[in-house]
Amino acid sequence: MNGTAPRSLRQRLLKPERILALGFLIAILAGALLLSMPFAACGRRSIGLRAALFTAASSVCVTGLSVIDVGTDLSLAGQIIQLLLIQLGGLGFMAFATLLMSALGRKMSLKSRLLLRESMNQTSFRGMIRLSLLFLLMAFAIEAFGALLLMIRLVPLYGGKGVWYSIFTAVSAFCNAGFDLFGSGNSLTHMAGEGYVLLVVAVLILLGGLGFSVILECLHNRLNWRAFSLHAKIVLCTNGILLFFGMFFTMLLEWRNPATLGVLTPGDRFINGFFQSVTLRTAGFAALDQSSLTDAGKLLSLPLLFIGASSASTGGGIKTTTAAMLMLLAASVIRGREQISLFGREISADTVRRAVTITLIGLTMTIISACAISVIESGKGFDMLDILFETTSAFSTAGLSSIGTGNLSHASQWLLIPLMYLGRVGPLTLALALSRTMERGLSAKVHYPEEKIMIG
């Protein structure tokens, strides 16, 4: 009995979702320690522990919010460290652990395989190691090809530095991180007229945000719609709908705004409208000045920020599949149907319940954080819409800011750090934890008398 209790406690403490969350935390702390060293900063003067911790958290959580100018404040060594943190956070530390174990010829334990399966959001153990290595190879290939495409334009613009700028930007874009090295502190706003660069970055963002399993299905099925899984169909359809409406409303609301689209040529307006719709989905790059968006533009950006990318991708947010479940639930209630189905397949009630729970917790965290920052920054003239934009961007790991994260007080910046962390690991961890709880709950088969209440 005495031996069983500690073992049971140890099993609860070492659940896969908890190990994954702890892994991200360790990566953040280790990254902060390295970035706080003098060699990581320009001029051999440390950027400070607070700035280092914020930068590490934003990098590992692939958010993009920043209190420093990465291009000018970090040395080459610091930029390399940050790039590794972005890659680690975007692709997952368990995938890199698999690569290391394979290189050393070591076999992975069952617990390691379980962690790998959970981190990649898969349902089967079959071929997990081979699949994870394929994911990494695919990611590196896409990033390398994207860097080569960017070099075509960035090398003529920046000379030899354009090579490093292209590599960093490609990795940051595919991992949906949103960091850049151009040194202006204004992201890609100086490239609003560089349609080629924006389109390459947008494609990298989209590929990273689709999810590895969906990319594999696209390659394997060669766009044969009937051969796609239900998950892939939902991801592709939801992404298409969100991209279209995001672009449509951006151009509708900002077309004549002289501070955003209004000063561009018609062709560049379409490209920037498309790029804005893409980057709002957790990418963090800004070709338009987010602070200059109309209030309506900022307000309609919030749902796109909150939804984010797709499951098992490099992006954050509540995920496109979660948003789709909410829409399908609403449609089924309106149509008076108990079952939720799509493309000839029925979706389980457990999946819908998890989607609702994740959304409610995400909304609660975002709104409470916005209220707290509003109190902290009271008297400084910050608009509540801009603060809500900031907290939504932090939770969804989008990284866009209409207020300028560096303009916030240190207390508000400290508050954003756990919000970014919870936004990166929270929804995934919650989904895994709920799935186990529900499985145990189904075996209890305890029912209580039913009683109706008034709704609406």
C-alpha cells in the first residue's frame, strides 16, 4: 500500500500534458538565462533579466510581442539563440528530442512515445518516430526553400545581411513567431510596397499554420477531396473562410484609411489586405501599422486573432477546428438537431464540449488580463480596445500590437508573460486533460433526474 501511493502520485504528477507544459517552461527559463548574458546583446551590455525573460517567453511561445528591437538590441549570438528558441517552440521540443535520440541510435521508451504522440496531437502510436522525423524534415525543407525565395529580394536590398535576414524571417514566418531583424521596430511596415516579400512570408505563415498532418494529406492525396480526413476538410474549409472574410473586411474598412491601405496602389492594397488576414492568424508580422487601423478594423481583428491557426501546427489560438465546432453546434441548435455532423461524418459530443470549454477559458483569461492591464495603465490614455487587442494577441500567440508592448509598464509586461505561456500550452493541455477525465467519467454511469431551465 505504501509503495502504491507514491507511485500513483508520481504517475499523476508526470502526466504527458504536465511534462509538455514543464518542458516549455524550462525552455523559457533556459532561453532567458542565455539572452540575459552580455554576449547576447549588442555592445556587450545585457538587455536585463526582465527583457530577456519576456523575449524568451515570446520566442518559445512563438508569439512575437517584444519589448526590445531584436535587430539592433541583440548580437548575432543573441539572434541565433532566439532563432533556436523559436524553432524549439514552433516545432516542439519532443520532436527535437526524437531527432537527437535517432542520431545517437537510442531507442525511445513508451513514455517518450506517449509524450511525442501528445505533443504532435496524434491518436496512434504507429510510426510515431518516423512521422516526427518526417515532420521535422518537411519543416526544415519549407524553411530553407522560403529563405531562398526571400534572398532573391532581400539580398539586393540589404546586401550580405540579406542572407541572414532571409533565414531568420523564413523560420520566424513558418513558426508563426513574427520576429524580424530589419531593425526598424515596426515589423514589415516598411515593406508594404514589396508585394513579393509579403506573399512569400504569407505562404510560409499559412503552411506553418495548417498543421503537419494536413500538409501530409495534401501531398499524399494530391488534392483529392474525397480522400481527405474529416479533420483536414474542416481545417482547409475553415482556413479558407477566415482568410476570405479577413481580407474582405480589411479592405472594406481600411481601403480609404490614409494611415493604412489608403496610401498604397490598388494592387498593393489587395496584397496587404490578404497579408493582414493571414498575419492576424497568430503570425505576428505587420505590414500595416496596427495602431492606425480604424476602431472597426481592430474590433473585427479580434475574432481572427483569437481563433488563430490549426491543431498540431506552429501557431496558437483556440484553433480553427475549435471555432468550427462552435459554428456547427450553433447550426445544429438552430436546425433543431441533436447530432452534429459534417461531410457525412458525425462528431462526438465530447469533442464539442471540449471546444466550448477551451473557448470559454480562453475568453475568460483574455478579458480578465485586459481588465487588469487597464487598471495598471489607468491614467496613461490607453484605449480599452487597444488593451484588449494586446491581451488577445498574447493569449493567441499572435504577436500583433496596436499599443506597442514596450510602451506598457513593467507590471503589465510581467502579466503578459504567463498569458503567452498559458496561451501556448493551456488549450492543448486542457484538451488532453479533459479527454482523460471524460473517459473515466463515462465508466461511472451515474445519472441524476433531469430538469429543464430557461435559456435565452
